[in-house]
Amino acid sequence: MSIISLLVSLLLPAVQMARETARRISCANHLHQLSLAIQLHADTFRMLPGNGGFTPDSTIDSTSGAPTIITTTDTLYGTFHQWGIGRPGAAPATQPGAWSFAILPYLEQKAAYDRLAIAERQPMYLCPSRSRPDPLPTVNDAFGQYESAGWAWARTDYCANSKIATNYPEVKRVAFITDGLSQTLMLGEKAFDFTVHVPTSWYWDEPIFSGGSKGTARSGLTIVPDGRDIAFKDNWGSAHPGGAMFSRADGSTQFVTGTITFPVLRALLTPNGSDVEAIDAP
């Protein structure tokens, strides 16, 4: 029995490592597909999808039938935010929904896009290493107060680079990325705190069909592992050991380690800073 136990103890880490490798490959493929969808969107509209934002007509009928604006009140900072809601058929410059909504037709999710399937999980937006539970209607907590119109809204593990996916009404053309598509990060995994990012909370984790929030676009310069009491606000991170997965504007993917320096990550996130040389710095 002791020999069997020894063999199991030797094999188990290898099996776990193999499974995590497979999950990381799957995560990279998700980001690749999302980036390709962004490119198809840009080909169609000659414009990159933005991060959306609130407009006066950004309402959704609540579970009781009343037109409702979705919001987050940040209890810690005392700030109030109204969010946009994806609008099927809107052009990039008038789209109140985030990039995550705008590209759904290019992910073979046109039906979800057209009918505003806000609660429908989108597997392409979920990292297999994170294992998120199904979304639930929001419940106010110690971090924030949320108005979700009584509905459950699906979330995303991936955020856009906020220097490219800008808030409404600003949108960018591909030509804005003068540092080069292969030198600029487009999407990445966002930091996740187990104690905060529960299925009933929107705190820095606003949903796929919303617009204008940090739940769908980030600008931080730190990559942190999933955990408790972490610096998740505006930062990047993942459940993968050692770093997080990103995709570049050309659709290629890259695992970026948590030890990356601020100047290098800043250069990768800056689309037009003429600082490409920093990417190759030690």
C-alpha cells in the first residue's frame, strides 16, 4: 500500500500540471477567438469596438416590467455609476454596450446579441481554470449597491485594454495602434478576488452586456494571482500559476508573468507611445 501511495503522490502533481496546461491552452484559444472577432468587427465598421457607456435611453425592463437603468454605487469610495446596455445593431460610435457585447455576432452568438440574452453564459468569455458559478441577480454587499433590474447577468473573465476599448462615445480605428498590432495587448484576464467577486456582486465585475465599466476594460499595471484580499481593482490576473494570459491586437496570444515590470507592461498596453523598445527590455 505504501508503494501505491508513493506512486500516486508522484503522479498526482504531473496529472494536475497536465490538466492546467490544457486549461491554459483553452484559455489562450478563447482570447485568440475574441481577438479575431474584434478584427472582424473592425473590418465591418472600419472601427474597433469601444467599451460602451451610459446613454439616456440605456434602460432594460426589470423583472416587474419597469424600465430600469443599471447601476453600481461604490460603497467604499462613495461613487455612483450608471452603465450602458448593449443595443443590437448600433454602430460603434453610438453603441452603449461594451466590446464584449458588440462582437457577439462574430462569435456565432448573433441570437444572443439580438435578443439581449443577458443571463446566458458565454463559454468563450470564461477561463476554464477559474470555474465561475452561474450568474445570479445582484445583492447589495459591503462593497457596493447594485441595480440589475432583478435579472442575472453573465460575466466575463476577460477585459479589454482600456486605451483601445475606450468609453462611450469615443472609439478608435485600427490605425490608432501605431506601435504595431503585434506589439500591443488587446485583451487579458482580469484580477479576481474570491471574497468580492461572488455571483451576486458586480463590484469591478460588471457584466458582458453592460457598457462603460471596469468589468470589461482595464488599465492597471499589475498582474496578480486569484486569491483573497488582493489588489484586484483595475488590475490583471488569473487562476493560472505565475501570470495571466493575454492576446495582442494581431490575434496572437501570450502568457505574461506576474514578474513583468511596470515599464514593460505599460509599453505593451500603450497603442501609440513609440515605446516598443521597452518590450524587449530585461
